Amino acid sequence: MYIPADFKMNDAAEIRAFVQAHPFGTLLTNGKQVPQVTHLPMQLLTDDAENDSLNLHLSKANPHASGLENGESAIAVFVGTNGYISPRWYAAKDNVPTWNYTAVHAIGTLRKIENEEELMKLVDQLTIEHEAGAESPWRADWSVAKIRKMVKAIVGFELKVERWEGKKKVGQNRSAEDQASLKRNLENSGDPAYQMLAKQMKTN
């Protein structure tokens, strides 16, 4: 990913927080003619030594899954709120349109997970994370034949993250006057995406 110095994310904690806030990503691996691509939820796990990994699973019916093996290189892509930025929103004149966004890439290698117990644990961990806010969180009852059968239809993977790439482009390369004007216009917009972009500028 092309990352000008002004937009480079260097804080590992910020990158991890971004991935946890935007867990629906894109898995890309090399194909014979074009990259293989699957959009799916992923769960970020960090151990005591601050090694990061992403747990994910694909349907066995997905042709992408059948070609993946242990040690295969992969990239996981996560994209946050983004939007068109009009030259009208800057204090300075004679600008051109641009697009503000945040994107993170996790580059690493895959470990295949086919053991049923480990697959159930992977699904449980993902479910627990996303059911955490529910009054009565759903949990998989693996003693139910119908639910147990579903785990046989998936294949899991652990993406061991070897390096992160993070790009946060929210107008931080502009003058203070331009940033103030842009924030004001984004905040005054009725579009929730633009208002979120404004909040990202405040925390930059």
C-alpha cells in the first residue's frame, strides 16, 4: 500500500483498535490468474508477547478455501469510514477533490485449522466477542446435531501477522485553517459518515 509519511499509522495500539472496530475484512491470496478474494469477519488476537494473529473461517464450498494451505502468504484488508472531500470545504482556494479514509493491511502467513475442537473454539471466540453487548448472549450448543453439523461445513485459518500497514488520510497534511474549515463542514453535514470523518480528525 502506498503510504505518504503524513498518513502513516505507526502506533500498533491504534492499528489494533481500528481492526477490532472494523472486523469485517477482505482476505487476499495469490491465484493462478488473479488474486483470490473473500470478504469475511475476522477476530484479532494478541498474545502476551504482542504477537498478533487473525482468526477466520470460510465455507468449504468456497473455491478460495480449497486452495489454501499451511504457510501460504496472505493479506487481510480492513477499511473504515470514508468519503469524498470537496474543494469547497477548504479555506484555501484552487484545490481539487480528494477522498479521506483509513485502511489497514495485515500481512502474514496462514495456518489451516481443520480439527473440530479448535474450529468450535474459533467460532465460540468470535461469537462471544460479538454477542458481548446482548442482554441474553447467544452461545452455540454443540450438543445439538444441526449446529454440530454446521462446523463440518467450514474450514478455519489463523493468519499470523508478520507486519502491519496502516494509512490514515484525514486532512492532517493541510494547513490549520483548511483543517478547521474541513472539520466544520463535515460536522455540519447530515451524513453520519462525514460526521465520523470529522471525529477522526479531532483525534488525529
